[in-house]
Amino acid sequence: MIQRNDPCWCGSGKKYKKCHENFDRKLTALKLRGKQVPPHRLIKNEEDLKWIREAGKINTAVLDLVGEKIHAGMTTDEIDQLVYNYTIEHGATPAPLGYEGYPKSCCTSINDQICHGIPDDTVLKEGDIVNVDCTTIYHGHYADASRMYCIGEVASNAKKLVDVTKECLEAGIAAVQPWGNVGDIGAAIQTIAHDNGYSVVTDFCGHGVGNGFHEDPYIHHVGRKGTGMVLAPGMVFTIEPMINEGVPSLFIDADNDWTSYTDDGKLSAQWEKTLLVTEDGVEIITG
Ligand code: MF3
Ligand code: CO
Ligand code: CO
């Protein structure tokens, strides 16, 4: 049993009574009311957050750079080179490279590819919509984000899907509140997707992130308000809705075992950010 004058379990170096004692009281009360509460290992301390924020800055700069350079006629391998070089030059590491055998530094998912497109000699062409997903490791800490890029003029349905998917992410972020629930996020996202006649991919989720690449909890992109794990200050996770024009079902490329495609060949879009739950709201870790 931790004593009030003991050092806090979070690793801050402060006394428990001056750090997470009240936090634990809240968790205990919520638990007694039948809520699922986060384990202490999911609560980041200021030292973790310092490096996670730095990883977030590099990650944001990488996605900005991709936005400046991406154009019709470019290969997805060239995007990967940009991501790799910028990340390394800034003292960071691209998390995907070598992760569970993944061969490249980012994911580039085009049109009906939902996620985990692997950069190769594919040439981007006018009208494509492309997701570039980068995860940056800095000083052992992670930040994960992705954006959609439109190549030249894209069809109006493609543009709308890209814009509504961004709205879904923003609504998910706006639903994050300290002492709220994971289900609040999915509820907000699915409302916007369904109101626009789109479907939400449920085979992939957002996730805790920061001290590792994929941590608990899963952040579902569908859900019911007031359900799921409690969101406590100090939790860091991604929201990364994948929204389809047609059916939500998918298949995985049998050759590379990574890339997922919509079952019906219709378009899919995704935006992702890393977020921190704060005492009074949410802090966006990646731009
Ligand atoms: N960045 C992806 C995510 O948002 C994960 C990619 S795994 C990789 O969770 F190995 F393909 F990089
Ligand atoms: Co992610
Ligand atoms: Co990602």
C-alpha cells in the first residue's frame, strides 16, 4: 500500500499526496460505480511527456514536408525517402521501419487502400487521394499521425470523403474529456460518418501510444457515449478514423500481408493525431 509521503507511482519524484493521490481517489470511486479505469502504466509523467511532445514536433514537421513535396509523378518510395531522411536528420527514428517485419519508414495508402500501403515504385497521379502515416520515435518516445493529400484536382466525391473524414477526427478530438470515456469518441465519429452516408472501418482502431508504438487502450471509432475505459489525465492515445465511401469490410494484400483494401474497391480516407488527456481538456501532440 503506498503511503502519502512515499514517492508517487508515476515517477514524478513528488510525494504521492502532492501528486496522484486525488487522482487515485477518483479512479477508485469510478471503479466502484462499475467503470473500467486505466491501469497506472497508461498514465504518462512529465518526463515522458517532454519526449512525446518533442517526437510530436518532428512528426508534424515530417507531415508538413510531405505536404510541400508531394506531387503527381512522384513515387511512394520517394515519399518514404523524404520521411526517412528528415526523421534521421533530426535525431529521431521512423517507428515503422522493421516493426513486425514492416519494410519501410511510413505507410502510403492510395484511393481504395485503407491503411498500411507500403511505399514502392507506384507513381502518384492526378486525382489520387493518399494517406501518409508516420510514427516518430524520439528519445524512446513515440508520436503517431497521418494526413490525407490530394494529388492535383480530385473528383468531388473524393474531396468530400477526405474532408468529412477530417471532420470525423476533429469531432473525435472534441469528444475527449478528462474523466469521460473511450466510447464518447467513437459515438462522435460514427454520427458524422453515417450522416454523410459513409461507413466506419472497425477492423483497425486508434491506440495508446507514447512509451511504445501500440499501447492500451484500443480507441474504437464507433461506440456509445459513456461506455468503455475512463479517459484520465496523463493518457496519450491516437484517434485515427478510417472512413469508407462504400462497405466497411476489407481484405489484406495476400502478397505483402500488410496493405488493406476496401472490399468493394470504393475509396477510403484516414486522418490521425496523437492526443494527451489533460486536467481540463485535451492537448494535441501532433499537428
Ligand atoms: N502508424 C500506424 C498506426 O497508426 C501503424 C503502422 S504499422 C506499420 O497505428 F508497421 F505499418 F508501420
Ligand atoms: Co496509430
Ligand atoms: Co499511424
